[in-house]
Amino acid sequence: MDSQLSIHWPDYWRRLREALLKPQVNGAALEAALREARARQPLPVLWLVGKTQAGKTSIIRALTGSETAEIGNGFQPCTRTARFYDFPTEAPVVRFLDTRGLGEVAYDPAEDIRYCEAQAHLVLGVMKATDIRQDAVFEVLRAVRRRHPEWPALIAQTGLHEAYPPGGEHLLPYPYDREPLPPQVPVDLARALAAQRERLGKLPGLSPARWVALDLTLPDDGFEPVNYGLEALWAAVEAVSALGLQAMLRGDAGMRDVYERAAHPHIVGHALAAAGVGALPLVDLVGVPAVQAKLLHSLSTLYGQNWDGRAISEFLGLLGAGIGVGYVARTVGRELIKFIPWWGQTVGAVWGATTSGATTYALGKAAGYYFATRQQAGAMDAETLRRVYAEALATGARFLKKSPEDGR
């Protein structure tokens, strides 16, 4: 304990700088701490149930904003016929589960269902609007809701344009959230959507399934917008679950550009990881700076900026001594309280998690401003950088307090 409390503020600020210069992000101790932190705060899981080519990967791309990412290569097997994809890979905020093979010959979904049932927080059925043969998907949805009637269920009907008349385009404003559908919806499409819903009938469970029609295409397909119905999908996800996925993956409407939008889930993921590590006694004095270093190195790569000793010194110098003292005071304070009997295991853990996560979030947002300014060859304003940090510190603390521990 004495060795922990004897750390001087300049020493700790120097430790952060050293972690930034020489991040030990793959050390066994840190990796073990991250595993323990993840076990305490499991990822929210979105289980996608649908046939091959139904559009599941397109939905993942649209929800994560990773339009150009090779998501297919990022999937990892978890059963013989199911796989998972964590996003972002380095510090994930959400896990997508994909059950493959539904509707194929000699496919037995029992193993996948057993695995996914222990993982999923939200079930998303995915089916092409023009494919009437969805009995395999319906059977999985019925089985899951019979066993877990409290689970929210959402069903996405995809590939709308395949039922458009020749030369047809997306209808604007989006009309598929109305009941009944307005007359401008193409007749064949309206019939296809209704036929699938009627064939499923009433889903077992405490709440009805929620349906969303969408069409996620590529720019070369010639339909605008390419992510047609995405906002309706997000509205449905937020309405049926308490996972807070939109805040974690998209942020708010104030995002400046594509870089900031891409950086946001990485910042959130590392903030959650730091919060998990920060709740562990005798770990976060080393672990949290390592997680923060990992984040800032990742952001420099995303923005295409050098992150060497000179840049690190400039960034920390622009943040200023006042922020440095506050950073270290919060760190030492949470370490002190962890050693108070009972409080250390309760209040101390909560404080450690919140302060670790909030400072990581703030450093990430400040670094985003710093890298964006360098990228545009703009004038670096220390006052603006500090304001970004201060505002993000408060936002990060609020965000972490609202993050659900378990959405099931």
C-alpha cells in the first residue's frame, strides 16, 4: 500500500508519457486484467438470425459505420456453424453473433441456439422481403421466445428494391413505419412484407416482435440513400432494448466529420476497458495508462498522423499542468479509497471505474481534436483543446454512469 501511495504527481504524469511513448499494451498482466474486467462487464450482444445472403453483414456495416471494413474477415468461430464479430476489434463495445446455415439442407441449429441463448441481449431476425421461405428463421425465433419470453425481438426485412417496379426508387420520406402502409408503396412489395409478417403470426413472449423494412445497398447499385431505413432500424433498436448501442457506436449529432465518427466507438471501447481495469485493486496504476496509450496510438493511425515523442510532448504540453494535476489527483484519490475497508470494494471500485473511464474518454476526444487540427494543418489552440477535454470528461462520466451492466 505504501508504495502505491508514495507516487508523486509529476511521477505519475511522467508514467503516462512513458506509456504513450512505449506502450506495453500486450503485456501478460494487462491482458489478464482486461480479461477480468471484461468478465465483470460483459459486452452487449446482438444475435442475428437469418439465412445466407439475407443482408446480415450489411446490417453490421451500417450499424457500426464501417462501410469499407472487411467485416467478413473479422468474424471468429464460436460453434461449428456460428461465429462472432467484436467491434471495434481492439476494444469492443458490442458483439455481433451470426448463426449461419439456416434453411440449408441437413442443418441442425440446436448447438447454435444453445450457445447464442447464453450470449444474446437482443435478437435480430433478418430476411429478404422477397423470400417467402423463412420457416427455419421463424422456428428459431419461436423457440428462443418460448424459452426467454422477456427477450426483445426485432425483425429486419431487407432488399426492398428487388420488389420495385422497373425504374423504381426509394420512397422519401420513409413510409414503412406507418400502419397500414401508404398507397405509394409498390403493390408487390407491400404484399411481400405483409406475407412474411402474416406467416410468422404472433411471436411467443411478453412483447410483440417489431418489424423494420430497410434496403442497404452499395453506391454502384444506384439507389439513394444507400442505407435506406437505417434510422428506422436504429429507432427500433433503441425502443426495444436498454443497451445504449446508438450512443456507443454513433455518438451524437455534433460529430464534425467521418474521422470523428469513426473514432468515437474506439474511444468508447477503450473508456469502457479502462473503467473495467480501474475497478480492480492494484492494477489501474499501470493498466489504465496502458489502455490510454493504446487508444491514442490507435487514433493517430486512424487520423494518419505521426505519434512520436515530439507529438506526445506537444499534446501533453497543450493540455497543460492544470489538467495533468487533476488527472493524477483523480488517479491517486481512487487508489486511496480502494484501501478503506468495505468502501474500497464498493464505493472505491465504482469511483475507480468512473474516473478511469471518464479520463480515458476525455483524452481520446482531446486527441481527436489534436489530430484533426494537425491533419488540416490548422492553428493549434490550447484553450480549445482544454475545453474539449473538460467537456468530454463530464460527458464521459455521465455516459459511464448510464451504461447498462447487462441488457438481458
